[in-house]
Amino acid sequence: MARRFVCGLRGLSLLALSTLMLVACNGGGGGDSNTTPPPSDTTPPLIVAETPASGSIDVAVNTTVTVTFSEAMNCASLAGALSVSGGSGSISGSVGCAGSTATFTPAASLAYNTIYTATVTTGAKDVAGNALPNNFSWSFTTGLAPDLTPPTVTMISPASGATGVSVTPGNLIWAKFSEAMNPSSLSATTFTLSSPGGLVGGSVNYDSVNDTVTFFPSSALAYSTTYTVSVSRGARDLAGNPLATNFSWRFTTEAAPDKTLPVVVATSPANLANNVATNTTAVTVTFSEAMDCTSLAGAFSVSGASGSVSCAGSTATFNLAGLLADSTPYTATVTTDAKDKAGNALASNYSWTFTTAVPPAPTDTTPPSVTATSPAAAATGVATNVAVGATFSEAMDPGTITASTFTLTGPGGVVTGSVSYSGVTGTFTPAAPLADNTPYTATVTTGAKDAAGNALASNYSWSFTTAAAPDKTPPSIASTSPLDGANGVATNTAVTATFSEAMDAASLNPLSFLLRNTASGAAVTGSVIYSAGTAVLTPETALSNSTSYTATVTAGAKDAAGNALASNYSWTFTTAAAPDVFAPTVSAVAPPDTTTGVAVDTIVSATFSETMNPATLTTATFTLVPTVGPAVTGTVGYSGM
């Protein structure tokens, strides 16, 4: 039997194939028998494409590596011939094959931003067993790791809590981010400025060079107003990450400029004053506000007198260079050159007049005397911060009323202090508080002289004793009503706290003496009065039955010396149960109603809906009466329910 042979040559044109078939299969002789074998495949396979392409970047980390050959391959040969390496070494994975294509699938995602090299070795063979003529390698690079970090605000303007910010801030309101932002996410809805009145209109601009967003108000801001700047989570970086949380800060604008003109509110001496001492050292004027002192130097003058001008705050002083003339009118003037600190000038010149005193009679030879003292002689309980005063019978020479002519001594010797004189009174002010419960002696010596030069006839002394040391002991609560832990307390009770000492009544009020429902913490409204060491809290309405209440006296309660309770003091009590106002009922009877055939010796009973008062259950209240005849005689007993 003749053998048939089917030629399977690939890669040839139809014409060539026909020709070869004719020669190879038919032997050129046209017979139907053929004993010549087909030619064998000796062409090595070639790589015609690879994925990812050689030199690729930003390759996905979940990619597969694919290589396409010039012909169908022996899949078994590819398992060990196709590999991928990179990063720390070879990459684990599996190799699949179909026809002329082989695919390497990594066992896990590749690393970000890493160069990988794929290699097909000469172990790769086609289906005829022809090996790849040379190892083939190519490289690609995976993409960067995705940005998952939310942006943050790293700098702001104005600073948080800033004050005195201009009402026309220009480009002052901005926030700088930690990274480049998506400009379309920064708008008047994600970067806002608000005041107590609501959102402020304006525009928003993003500077991509400095990663800064700026808010430009559409009009001037209000004076002395606190504004809030907010960046919402709608603001996103270029990767789409929003701010982790909304970000906001506050600033306060400057005060409105001072446009109010200053005015004179007081002078010394007063306008039209008479008998002003010729030895007056200063003429003063007080304004309605603090003044620019430099403007007052040439704006304040006193007619007929020379001197210099000084200034402090809202007061200017014309310091007289010498004594004023007797019985003479003087006019003091402040001109419109005087200005406040904002530059507002006096609306018009301001003048006032005073007249000096008539000169004293030259024939005064009467020595002055001390007519009154403070404290009084032999006074006790004197405050330790007392200023000791001596009032004279006439005007004194201030230069003779000094620390050497007016002294104060105690058990430890001379007390240090300062001496002043005004009118007809000299005052000794100790440099430090005096000792408690200590006797002191004040002395005015004959060195003190009147205006005519007459000295005190003799030293004048008097003594007094200071008060005992002040109370520093905090008060405590000695007793309460109801007692702590008390039960069955009446719902109309008043809550009282008795203290260890006399208290400051004003410090005991509904804020310092409280009553609350222990369970809910709800406050009980009431009034608080204090008398004779006891504070009484009277609730406005009756308390609830069977309820625990906690009374508290806080450290706001103070004794008469101002010492506060050392700590809050609380106690608890429980009110009585609500009274029973429901009438009892008979819930069962025996024998039952209308029962017949009842034994003649039966016991008749009635069961009630609640516990009864045994004393009210007698033969008068529980009777047995036949239909005809008198009541049945018997006894009544009661037990439990």
C-alpha cells in the first residue's frame, strides 16, 4: 500500500509552497507513492516583541512581562528560560506560554521606582527544538509610589491671635502648604475669611511657585473685629489628597483711628479760685484723654509767671519757677497747639483765672498747736496700714513738717516712713505696715513752725495701739440639716449649713450654696439667706418624693475676714416616699358572692387590695347579716394581705 505524506511547511508563499509540494510530494514524476521525508526545521527562533518595552518607565507594579517569538515555542523550555530580576535579586513568579508568546507573572507586586531586567536565555526552544541563538535581556522601570500623604498648612499670615491687623490687609492673608496644591481646589469656598457677621467677600489666588494661597478681601475689613481664616478639606494636593482636617486661625483688626478732639476736664487751681497760696508750685490741667507731651511745651502758659511744662498721660503741669504775687489774678492758657496722641488738636484755646491770697498779717507771734490727731489718742484696734495725721491750729510752713519733726516710734524704735503736708494737716505714712496689736507713739516736735515762723510751744505726743492680727483661718461647716445620709426627709424641707464662725452674708448665695438631684445633676432653684452663722437654702417648689439630693457649699463661701471655705463641702439626703392617697378595695371574698350550700360553721373572709390598719377592722366595720334576722355574732381577725 502506498504511503501518503502531508507536507507542513510554514512561512512560505503560496507559489513556493505549491512548487515545493510538487517537487517534494510528487517527486516531480506525478506518481501517488512518496518515500521522501519532509525537510527538518533548523531555523532558530527570534524575539520580535517584548512588554513592557525596553527602556519603559512608570510601569505599573502589577505588570506581567511578555515576550513574543518569531514562531511557536516549546512551552516546557520556557519555564526556566524566562526570568525577571531587579531590586534585591530575582523576582519570584510563574511562566505561561501560548503559541509564540510567553508571559512571566510575578508572584507579588513589583517595587515602586525600581529598575527591572527581563532575560530569555538560550534554553528557550521552538517546537522543533531550535534554541534561541543568544540570551536576550531588556530593562524597564516601575512608576513612583502614589502620593498618599495629605498636605498641611505650614505657615500663615497674619499670625494666629495677631492683633492690630490693618483693615486693608492687601496680600497679608495667606496660607503656605507643605507641597504643591491643585489650584482648582483653592477657591472662595475652600479658603474663606469670616467675621461674626458671616463670610467676607473676596477673591483667592494660588501661587504655585511658593505653594501659597492668598485671600484678597473685596472691601476694607471692619475695625476692632476678630476674623477667622479657614482652609477646608476641599483643598487638595496634585495627587488629590485633601487636608487631613479643616484648618483655621483668627486675628483681630486695628482699632478705628481716633478722630475725637481732646477737651479740658479739670484744672488746678479751679477757674475763679480765690486765696490761692502764693507758694503754689504748680498749675495743672487735665484733658479727656492722653496727650502728646511734646505739643504741650509751647501750648501751656501762665500769665505773669515763668516756669516749665511737664506731662504725664492726660495731665499737663506748669511748674512755677518762684512764688506768685499776693492778691494777684493769674490766667492760665492752653492753646490749640496742644494735641492728643492721635494728633487731634484742642478745638479752641482754653483759659481759666485764679487769684492768689492776701498776704498774712506780719504781727503773727502766736505759736501753732495740734488741734486733732488721727488715730485719736489712746485709740485701739487701729489698722496696721494707718497713715498718722496731725491737724494744726493754722497753716504751717510745709518745709518744717518733715520726718525729723513728725515721728512715730514703737517697741522696736523709730518707724521708717514719709511725711507730707496739705492744708493744715501733716501726715506720717509708714514705709511698711505696722505690727499687729502693738502700741505706738507719734510726736510732733517744736521744729514744726507756722507760716509766720512760730514754732510749736512744746513737743506734742500721743499713743495708740494697732489691731490684733487678721483672721487667716478658713471657715468650716459645723453641722447640716438634713444630716448627711438622712432618709425620709420632708419634701418641703429647707436645707441649712451652720458654720464654725461668722460668715460674709454676701458670699452665701445660689451660686455658692447649691442643691442638685444626685442622679441627674439637675439644679434645684431656690433662695439662700444667711443669719447668725447659718445659711438656709429654701427650694422654690417642693422636692420630689423618694429622691436623693446632694447639697454643696462651694469655696466661694467666705467668712467675715474674707477667708474662703478650704474646699467644696457636700452632703446627701433622701426625701420621703409619696403619701398613699388611694382608698383600699376588696379584691376577693370567701365564700364567693351568691354561693349556696355553704357550711354553717364556715369562716367568712375578705381580701383587700393593700395592707390595712388592723385597728379599723372590727365587728363594727366587718359584719355578717342574714337576709332575715339580726346580725350574726362573731369575732374579726386580720393578718397580712
